[in-house]
Amino acid sequence: MDIKCLKDDINTDSYFKLAYRCCKQLLDANSDLNNELPENKTVNDILITNKSISVILVHKSIKCPSIEVCLDLVIDDYPLSIGYYRLIIDNKDEFVDEYLVFN
């Protein structure tokens, strides 16, 4: 298994920026997501915050090794996260999968 991605410094800033751009495009392009949010809230009310970056070495259905970037989706006046966005890219920085989940 190629674990070179663990030996190099992971540029967290660039991965978070990439995930933020992808998440923002997904939210902006899909007005149907407004139905998933609390009453009187729209995707424009969602704040995107950095949560974590993980290296996936073994997974049943994801090409490994991969990097998973997770962002929290929050609304200012709600005490908890309303969901999350996960972007998964392989060790060559190519798109593998993404998940947008509302709690």
C-alpha cells in the first residue's frame, strides 16, 4: 500500500479551500436543499466551518489511500451543526466522492 501521503506534510489549507469551493458550488446550485433546512432558513444562512482532514488507508468501497476533508454546516442561531459536507480525493488529488448530509 502506498502511504507516501502520510510521509509528506498535508497542506490542510489548500484541502479546506478546495472542499469549501466544492461545498459552496453544491449549495448554490441546488435550491431544493432549502426544503431540508429549518423553517425560514435558506442555504444562504449556512456557515461552512472546517472540521477535519483524515487519511483513509483501508475502506471497503473507497479507493485508498485517499484524503477525506470534512466541513461542518452551521446556522448562527442554532446551537448544533445542521449537517456536514465530506469531500474525498485520492492520493493524486483526483475526485473520488462527496457527501452532503443534513441532520
